[in-house]
Amino acid sequence: MRSRWFGLVVAALAVAMSVWAYPQLPPTVATHWNLNGTPDGFSSRLWALAIVPIVLIAMTVVFNVLPKVDPRRENYAKFLTAYWLIANAVILFLLVAHAMVIAAGLGFSVKIDRLMPLGIGLLFVFLGNYLTRVEPNWFIVAPDAPHRWRADGGWWIDPGDQCVPATSGVSRSVRRDDRHRRGHPDRAIVHPLETGTT
């Protein structure tokens, strides 16, 4: 899960699954389900089997390129393990979703309305744990922390008070362990966001 090439292995597995399933699937395959688990979106067999492998390859390339093009690339060394765990968790989630689409297309009873929310919930729990280890960069920001665009470029997260993003429409402050404050005297405390709501 910490390998930078994990995505290519997963993509190869997804391709193998698609090749195996292609002759067994009907011409049209369900690819979207409503909250009740009823299919409400369909794609051709070829597109249904090709989209996830294509996305997996693209994501693997992007995840490998970001640390090299980020203006604050030197910080990636500080959280590289967390970075690849985050990236590969998303990639693995897509593989599981691909497997569920294939299984449903083959006629297996797949409880999409139960399995997908469960999978998303587990993914969010996993991401929430590792996003707290992300260091200042341009592309990845912990969703529950205050972020500001630094004068020298890049997002940074205040190690003291913590508040939700302005896009949430609310403003609040939560005290946070200040263990990250040490060694970062240049980081001023950011006060709760003023969103203009009351």
C-alpha cells in the first residue's frame, strides 16, 4: 500500500478482470444505482469495463507527478508514506467498485446500496486518519483544518486553532494538539473563518 507503483498493479488487475468478464456480460451493463439499490444508469459493456482501468492508470500517473511538480515538493519527503497510503487507498476503492459493477453485471446479488456507503465510510475514516499527517503543499489539504494560501505559494494548515473551510458556510474553532507547533515559529495562529453567516 506504500508503493508508488501500487496503482499500476491494481490497474493491471482491473484490466484482467475486465478481459475475463467481457464475453460473459450483456451488451448493456448497469453502472449506477439509486439509494434503494435499483440500477438507474447504464453503459455499454466496453465502456463499463474500460473506464475504471483508464482512471486507475491516469490517477497513478498523476499521483507520481504531483510530488515532482509541486512548488513545495521538498515537504513531500516528510509525509511520503502517508501520501502513498492516501493515494493507494483511493485506487483500491475504485478497484472494489469495479469488481462490484462486474459482479452485478454477471447476475450476482450485490447489495450496492449497502456496500457502497460502507466502502465510502471506511475510505473516509482511513483518509481522515492520514490527512492529518500532510505537510504544506499545493495539492492536498486536510478537509477539517483551516487552510490559507501562503504568500510564498501553497496551502498550509494552522497547527493551533482549527476551523472548518469557508465553503461549509459556518465558522467554528476547535483546540487541537499543538505538537506540530514546535519547529514552525513562522506559522501564526489563524482565527476562525469569518463566513458572513450568523
